[in-house]
Amino acid sequence: MEGNRQKTFHLHELALVLFFMKACTSDIFPKAQNVTWSSLNFKTILMWSPKPTNYSYTVEFSQVGQDRERTPHCIRTMAMECDLTAGLKKLNAYYTADILSEPMRGVSSDLVEFPHATTEKFSPYYDTAIGRPEFRIEVSSDKRKTTLHVEDIPTALFVDEKRLNIRDVFMDNLQYKVTYRKAKSTGKKEKISKSSIIELTDLDRGESYCFYVQAFLPFRAQDKQHGEISNIQCSSEESPSIFEEYGMGVIAGAILITILAITAIIIVIVMCCRRRKRAVNTGKERLPLNGV
């Protein structure tokens, strides 16, 4: 009985020692806080706080369920971020990372396990934000078609020293959403295109239209489907030609009416001249002859 009491007492002592050791460890090596993934166009940076004073941070990351690995520039660092772009090689995989609070470089410690903070899951393919695209407007000579030429956004990824753009990564899964309106109106229309060359044929000729474009990834979760909105660009407003304004039928009719009016005026003038001439001749005939 006495032996059981002593055993229980020792267990309590051990628990208290471990508790105080853990508390001291947390004071000496505070856990990282506010751990977030920040990723734009596949440039992926892990960020956290606070700024360390007498300790450092080490980042370990891995695909979910795989062995953890470290990147050399994020071992016992005094920074509050770590660029993991090159480490996340399988773009459509999901990753997690731990930020360990450790002694500074050159300082040893008897601790076996250091305080750490764990991230949420992250996938470059499904989670990276897509920036705003650039595009140019081309209007056909007959004004019947407007074409938007969208530049596929470059990424932070390279293959054989070639920089990849988002079309190289997403391929046929990449679409673009165009939102447009008349320059003098607030009503909007949308068009989704699988191509980077977007043709619009439902626009009124001669009208100025304003456009903006954004990447659209329908396979993603709804809150991550849209990229940043581009700068708004407007086509120039052109005054329609007289043929576009009135049509050939109206113009032909106007020409015919004008010709008929001119012809009528000429006929009236000719008739008036003839009548005047006749009147003059008749007056001469009626005058008495002098000396008769």
C-alpha cells in the first residue's frame, strides 16, 4: 500500500516537472503565431510572427502524409517568412508546414522537442491567387467584331530555365471571364472563354465599350475561382458613316427625291421663261405701227 502511494507521488512529481519544463520552454522559445500561406502566381511564401529576440525559427514542410524536409535558407532563421516556391514541386499536392522555435545558430540546448506551430493544408494548384492580366483591344475594320487579346500571366515557376505562364500550368483548365458594358451605360454583360483570344460579336457598331478581364478556374472552390480584375479599358467611340447611320435604301430615296426636286425646279424655270418670252412677243405684236 505504502509502495503504491510513493509511486503515485513520484508520478505527480514527474507530471509537475514536465509541466514546468514545458512552461519554461514556451517562455524561452515562444511558438510562432499568425501562421499563413501567401501565394500569388505560384510564388509561395510562409509567413508568421512575432519577430524573434533570443531564439530562431526553423521551417519543416512536406506533402500530406510524407516525410518532412527542410529548406536551407529557413533553418534557425531570424526572419518571419520562408519562400517555399521551389520546394513545393508537385503543384497539385497538398502540403503542411511546421515552424519550430529553436535556439539561435551556435547555441545548444538539451531539449529534444521544440515548440512548433502547424499550418493549414495548402496546394499551389488549388490555392495560389492569380494576378491581374493585361490585354489589348482590336476592332475589325467593318466594326462588326471586337477582339480582346489577353496575355497569360507569367508565374514564379521555371522549367529548364524557361519561365512558365499560367496557361502552361493550368492548360485547358484555364478560362477567362470578360465583363463589359457600353461606356455610357451601367448595365453589364459577361462572357467566359477557354481561349486567350476572346471575340465579341454582339456589340453595337460605333459604340464605345469598356472591358475588364480576370482568370477563371471553375475546378476550384468557389472562393478561389477568380483571379484579380484587370485594369478597365475602353474602345474608342467612332461616329458612324452616313451609310451606317441611314442605310442605302434611305440614302437612295433621298437622292431620288433630290433629283426629282431639281428636275421639277428646272421644269418650272423653263416654263416660266417660255411664258415670259411669249408675253413679250405678244406685247410687241399689239403695239400700233408708227406713221401708218
